[in-house]
Amino acid sequence: MATGEQSNLRAQDNNSGRESGLVQRLRRSLEDLGEARPSRVLVGYSGGADSLALLSLLTNLAKHQGFEVRAVHVDHRARQGSALDAATAKSVAADLGVGLDVRAVLEVALAEHAGVGREEALRRERYRIFAKVTSAWGADLVALAHHQRDQAESVLLHLLRGAGVRGASGMRPLTEIDVPWWDAGEADIEARTLKVWRPLLGESVGELEEYARLLGVPIVVDESNEDESYRRNAIRHSVLPLLEQVAPGATINLARFAELAGEDSGFLDGLARRHVENSGNSRAIDRAWLMELPLAIRRRVVQFWIEEQAPTGFEVSLNRIDEVLRVAAVKGRPRTVEIGGGVTVEVSRNALSIRRVDEDEFTRA
């Protein structure tokens, strides 16, 4: 196997223009962090081509920008051969001169995520591990290799789920996530705020794969990514290629839409959060006050209110929000709207109140 320096030189010699562009754009992304610029970066490294490219690029950039890089590999134990993939990832990281932690997802931990599918349970545990390792090493953030196609897939997934502009804005370059964001119950999970950096959202998967190939080191291939019984895989292998045939550039344009929608949604979110903060009673909100707000703000107020007062572990869908507002628009006897995740909203003549099914009582106005 080539050494880290030899691998990086090979990529430069064979693909200097492309790598130069990637490095320049990554440097700009780093500069855009401003005060959030990190001194230690933890990289989520699956061993695949995109995360390999990110790990190599950040390792090279760190030499000139004065920050440290370490990697973490999450073994989901979801298929045979995952332990071998973890060993390969550790070997490649060492070849690049990067320390790597391998953490496995335990079956007993997955059992704690009742009411959600296995894919979502694995995602939750992955981010829990990211948060734990980030805290243990003292990293400022975790860098993930989501790219342009991932962004396009996320937009379509959210739209198919009935999301509004906020959901359809996809992933943001820098976000903060409270882990756990789900109701952990009695599970022994320390609450942490995880800062997530996605500097490759504007990069094409083809360019990242080519850069990774030219490094000349093993690339882990996850066969489960070909399984179209998973909705994201079906979009990747069937839907996006068809969209590209119908409208060439569809992937780029969907990712661009996410960027534009994110800017608009961020502005509206800020307004809505201020309304929630000023609403007074945190467990119940005044019905007349709510219905006087513009619809775009009204929807967000309901969403933020539910997510803050009774987190379900997933984003409240637009159709549930609209059902709450539809019921609230008609005066009459108290009615209840199921939100999901054991949460309901009761709409009375004067107020909207939240209850969880595991609570004996809930506040009414």
C-alpha cells in the first residue's frame, strides 16, 4: 500500500486540476465558518470513496491551516463483512497519517428506539457515537462527506414525505444537532450538542470518486447501498437517473433548490422562533393569537412549539401541522389531533395544548 504522502502526490500528479478545485473550494468552506473555524476536526469515515476524499482533503489542508484531524468509523454491524470494512478503514487512515476510532453499534442500543425503523435507529446511534467521540477528543465539530447527489436525494425524500420548504431545503453546510434529539427514555445517554459540518454539498459524486480512486488505497464498497428496498437507494439508482434523462442537470438543480430554499426558510424560521419565545405559556398557546399570524409563520410556530415542548424524535410532517391548523380554524368542542410519536395536540375554544400518551395530565388553558 502506498504511504499517505505517496497517495496524495499520485492524486496531484494525475488529477492536479480537479484536486486544486476541490482544495480551493474546501478552503473557502473552512473560511466561511468564521468564528466557528475549528482547531480540531473529527471526520466521519465510512471507508467509502466520498468520505475517503474528505479525509484526505482535510488532512492535506490541515497541514497548512493549523488544525488537527482525526477520524471515526461506525461499524453498524448491519451486514456480514462490516468488521473487515472497519479494519480496512483503520489501515487506510493510518496510511494517511490519521488516527481513527472504530465504534460499533450494539444491538441492545438499537432496541431502545421503539417505534422507528431499523434505518432510523442506526442513524440515531451513528450520531450518538459522533457526539460521544467528538466530546471525548475535544473536537469542535464533526465533518461529514455528504455531497451534491446526497443533497438532491434528501430534497426528493422530504418532498415525498410531504415536507414544506423547511424540510425540502435539505442539509445545511453547518448545523447544530442536540443529541439525543429523540426521547431517550431511561437510556443512559448524555445530552450533547453536536456541530456538523458538510463542506462537500456542492461537489459532484463523480469528482469525489475520481479523486479517491487516484489516491491508490482500498475503498470500502457497501453492498447494502444497492438495495432498492431502501427508499434513498431507490431514488439514487432509479429516480435520479430517470430525472437526468428527462431534464439533464436535475441533480445539480435539486441541490441548488435546497440552497435557495434554505436561505428563505432560515429567515422565516427566525421570525417564527421569536413568536414562539414571545407566546407566553410554553405548554399551551393562544388560539386566536396563532390564527392571526401569516400562514407561513403559523405553520412554523406550530412545528417549533411541538418540537420544543414534546420532541418526537422526528420532524413533524406538514400534513400534521396543517391538520392542527385546520381544526384550530373552526370554533367548537375540543378536538384532538394525533402528531405521531405518542404526541397529540388538543384544540379547545381558546388554546392549543400538548400532551404525551405517557403523561397522566397535561396543561389546558
